[in-house]
Amino acid sequence: MTEQISFETNDFASNPEPRCPCVLLLDVSGSMNGRPLDELNAGLTVFKDELAADQLAMKRVEVGIVTFGPVKVEAPFTSAATFYPPTLQSKGDTPMGAAITQALNMVRDRKQDYKSNGISYYRPWVFLITDGGPTDSWQAAAEAIREGEASKQFAFFAIGVKGANMDVLRQLSSAREPLSLDGLKFRELFSWLSSSLRSVSKSTPGTEVPLESPKGWASV
């Protein structure tokens, strides 16, 4: 089984389409237990289903998932066609700094894979969802995000669920104002994310794509 997965992850020879990588950085600390996590899992299923409805996105969008209670790569980058959302369980505290560093390293390594295989790519998305504040050191991660955004290495998005430390999220996401999730509208959020990635995947790599407004899931 593992061989098939690793083969599917790098189908560059059979699918030379440009890639649009998105890593989801998901807080699964103890405070997310119960309904928040149930809704987050339901949102991931919506994300998978909506990407699957778009033939081009299936070839171009790649999804990776890093969770943090303890930092764990739940899913290495895989094409939307072979992405099956894991059922997330809640545990642990909120080592957000280490999780961000892990995600940025994944993005850097993935871009190296593309380059080695002559695959063009869109600017990767790093999408953080948390309902707390970091329980570890996060200043180095904030600096790495600042530098990466400034040099267009990736686009970093931060979404705060009720209880999130929005002050820290603003310092982490200095290039793009963090948004607060309205209640537990994870499904609407992931529907927006899927639609945004589908728009990007239809564009030419390197061009800026205007994103839909996050109304419907973000509370202003």
C-alpha cells in the first residue's frame, strides 16, 4: 500500500501539469475537542468533495496536512485526486511555532521536488487554523513567514476560531490580516478554500488571482 501512495504523490511523469500546493496547519489541541473538531473534520470532507468536482484542480492542486497537539505530518503532499482527509483526534497543547516551521520546510522541499522534475508551480498556500495561542516559541516562525511572504515564497493565511489569540496571529501573519471564523463554519471556510484553489489552478503560474471575499464564514 505504501508504495502506491508514494508513487501517487509524485506522478510527475504521467501528470506534468503545474502544481498548486496547499498545506493545512490544523490545531487539534485539547480545546478543539468535541464539536469544533467534528466540524473541522466535516469541513475537510467538503474540501475533498469540492476539489474532486473540478477535473483541472484534481490534477493541479496538492494538499498536505500538519496537525499540532504534538506536531505531526498527517498527510504529506498528495494530489487532490488521491487526497483522503484523515479523521483528526484532539490531543496535547499548541506548539504552533514548531508546526509552522514544519509546514514551511514541507513547502520548501516540495518546491525542490517540482524543480528537480521540471514542473512549474503556483505560489504555495500555508493555511493555519487555531483556537488558541502558541505554547512554544513562535518568534522565529513569525520571522520566517515575514521573509517568505516578502520574497513571494508562499502565501500565509491565519484563521482564528473562537478563543484564538488574534494578537499573536497578527504578528505571525503580518502581510495578511488574520480572519476570525464565524462560529464553527468550517464547511463554509473549506468551501471558500476549495473555490479559491480552483480559481488559482485555472490561472497561469505567477499571476495574481483575485480571491472571493470570505463572507459567509468570517466574522468581521
